[in-house]
Amino acid sequence: MRYGMQMMPMQRVWLVLVPVVAGSDACGHGPPSVSPPFDQKHSADVCKQCVTSSNCQWCPLSQSCGTKRMMGFDAKCMGNGDNDKPVDTGRDCGYLPPWMPILEDAYGASLEKANSDVMRCLQGRVERWKVWPDSELKSWPSAKISEFSCMSTLLREAALTSLSTHQVQLKEQGEWSGTIQARALSAEDLEGHEVHSKFCEAYHVLFPHEACKAKVFGAQEFAELRQKAASPGGAFPDITADLERSLRSGPLRPPKSKDSNDPMRQGSMPWSCRAIWARQTRTWLRLEPGFATTYDGRFTISIRFEEFKNLGKLIHGQSSKEGAIPMRSHLRRHPYSLLQRIYGLVRVKMLDFDEFCLIMANEGYNLEKKIQGGAAVTRYDLKGKSRNQKKKRTDPNAYALLNGDFQEREDNQLPLRNWQCKALKKKAVPDIGWLESHGMAGYSFFVEIAKSERTMVGCSGLPGVPLCNERSDRTTTTVAIVDYAKSSSAAMKFGGYMEDFIEDVCIMNKKESLESWQIFLVVGVFAVMLLAGALACWKYGADFMRSTQPHELRDQSLEMTARNVRGPGY
């Protein structure tokens, strides 16, 4: 009984203390933390709305509003410096942390839209900040949105730096130098050059002991691969300016599933996430190998790219192997090469992420950007006999379907005309041979088919046949070779399978009617021939009849004409 009497006061004290602890997110009348603009006035305004009672304290480093802990202890605030201690009064809200002017100068108003990934990254890391929802990622937990945003921010900054010039600001011996020549891409050099990131500069103010850095590789080599001579069809200008605009347009996006707004749907996207560790009630996630796109969807980025050394061999060539010429030489010799173009390589390190990321052209030549209402798009990842030809995706709404799905939905035939099939084989064979010479295998044909019930999607603005193919039944098809940097001792055997596959899925002697343009061509040629014949008769026939030189045929013709004029009886 005595023990029970002693416990009652403790219970009453606990009931009194619980509201103080539980109300930490609701202290003050204003927001729990500052948001853009990151300037002195806005910081002071939010601070004054925070410190409205004796229980509320302002945390200068995190710019957030905290609540005092039990027994009157100060609120928990980030930072170990004297300036980072909590502030009790709104008359003096402490110092302006240096990360604020860095972000304001570097990003300004764009933090709320085009560079909102900067904010979402920090919001998942800084105390009391709330992660902004993403309308395109409604099913994602806040922790996952935040980590993906961190990767997006750092990767975009690194990629933009690598595009700016062959001369980039690099870190040498711990100090930021002026602009020096970027190091060439090398299969043996995995270091690259670290680039100056404004985001990391601000991040290290908040988290001085955590990794945040980016490196660029092969700035000069990739600049050559972005030029017109290496573009699909050799007809497009240097892609650098377009790529820069796309990277600046907004945060990276994970690809969505077909006919689905849920990118988390099982099998709907070529990358996934998994939890690896928990820290202070936050679950951090790690990105598995896969892909993302720029905000406008015009470019693809391979996340956790693992074939760095093979990529170096493809770009520089291998003089010891016959036919293994550099990629830029191959693309210039074969402008209609089906190889998916590559435009840059960076390495980013942050949180648990330390990986290479490869920046590439859209594998469907941005066909989907042309599609309006009424058109359905289906994508396929196709291989030869190295893959079970009956294999299907478990999810029919997957981003790209497999050979078994292709057999079922397309009757195992590409919707191409005979002459388009001939062009496809003619252009694919040199690519397959070039990959064989480098010892590469495991690649796929990426096929995108757009079918419309109303108007043709068409290939205007896209590379021509066989990269983009249109048919009179309002079907448009693109074909590309993707994921081609994997080496194998069976490269020649794999290449043979891929050549046989083209023969199987693109028959070149199908029975088919003439298309409208072909009919117009035949009629036009016939009309031109008739006109040319008439003109020849008029010119050369008249000259023949007026000639004074004797000719048996002309004399007989004149005599017959005279008789006809005189009439009978003469």
C-alpha cells in the first residue's frame, strides 16, 4: 500500500510533463521552421512568431521553433557552436546561419519550383522541417521523397557543371582552383574531378561531417558525343543547350508505369527502393540500379551505372581489337546507328548513395512528347534467343514489356513496312558488329509503338527510318539499342541471336498494298514521263519536219499530207 501511495505523485508529474514534450511541433503561433525567401527579415518574422511563451525557443542554425524539454532544459537544437544555442526572446533571434545566403544567392525564388528538390532534400534532414508533398509522387513516404530529392539535386548540379565547358571549376589538393582542363575519361581512372556544388556548400553548414560531393568524368569526350555529327541521323544540332534547359527545368522524375499514375506500383518502373537502416525514427532508403528522367522527360539518367570501365573502352576504342573503333567514329560513319546516345557521366556521393550516373538520350527519341489524346503507347524490351521468348512481365502495366508480351500483343511482328524492315537490318548489323568487336552483349532492342485512332503521331521532328517509322494505319514505331555496355565472352553468339531476331520480327517480303505516298510517287513519275515525251516530240519532231535534208520517211509524210489536203480526184 505504501508503494502505491508513493507512485501517485509520480503519475501526476508525468501527466503534467507530457503536454510539454508532445507539443514541441506546435510551439508558437507561426510555422515550425523558416521557408524561402531565406533572408534576414523573413527569418526574424518567423522567429518572433515562435517565441511567444516561456516554453518556446528559436534554434538559429535550423531556423526552427523548438519547445523546452522536461525540467526546463533548453530545446534540442542542431549545431554545437555558441551561436547555435536556442534563443528565448524574439528581440534577438541570433545570427543568420551562412547556409541561408548561400541558398538564396544560388537559387532564390526557384527553390519553390524548379529547384524544389533542394528544399525537399533538406526538409527530410533538418529538425522540425516538413517535407513538401509532391503531386506526382503521392504514394511515396516523405523519407523516400527527401532522399530521392537529395540525389536529384546533386546529380543535376554535377551534370550542369560538366556541360558548361571543357574547362570546369575543380578541386585540387583541398582547395577550389580556377578553371583547369577537365580530366579525360579513362577506364583506369575512377577518381574524376570533384566539382564545386553550391548545394553541398550549404549542406555542410548544417551537416559538417556528412558526405556531399560530386565528380565529373570525360567532359571533353562527352562534348564530342553531343555534337551534330554524333546525333541520331546526323541531322540535329549540338544537344548541349537542350540538355541544360531540361536539367534546369525541375527535379528529376522516376518513370511512371504505362496507364498508371502510381510510380510505386510493382513492376511499373525499372528501379525500386528498399529500406536499409533507421535513424531517430526516420527510415532512409537506398536506390537500386535503374533509371530516372529529367523533369520534362526529354533525357534519361541511369542511376547506379555499373559499367564504367566498359564505357571507357567504347568511347576511346580498343586498338588491340579489330573493328573496335571509338564510339564517336562509329556514330559518324553510321549516323542512323540505333545506339542510344550518351551525353555525360557524373559520380555523386550523399547519404548512403555513392554511384556513377550516366546521362543519355530518351530511348524513344521523345516520341511520347508528341502524343496527344487518343493515342496508346506500348514499350518493349526485346532480346534474341539469349532470353526465353515466352517470358512476360508479371505486371501488364509495366514500363516496358518483354518478348512474351510482344508475341501476344503484336503477333511477334514489328509494325514496319518491308522497306523499313530492310533499313532496320541494314543499320542494326553494323551496330551489332561494333559491339561484338568490343566484346559487349546483354543489350536490348527498345521498341516504342504508338497507335492512334484519329491522327497519326508521326515522325516529324524525330530521326528518320529506321529509328522512327510511321505507317498509314496511324502506327508510329521507334527502335533503339539500349543497355549495351555489358561485356561477355559470348558477345559474338549474342550478336548472332540479335541479327536472327530482326529477321524473325521484321519480315521483309510481306504482302502489302502501296501506301498513299507510294501511289502518288508512281503517278507522278508516269505524268513526268508523259510530259517529257510530249516535249521531246514537239521539239525534235518539228525540227525533223522543217529540215531540208532528204529523208525517205519525211518525204513520204509530206506527200501523204499534200494528198489529204487536195482531196480525192487529184
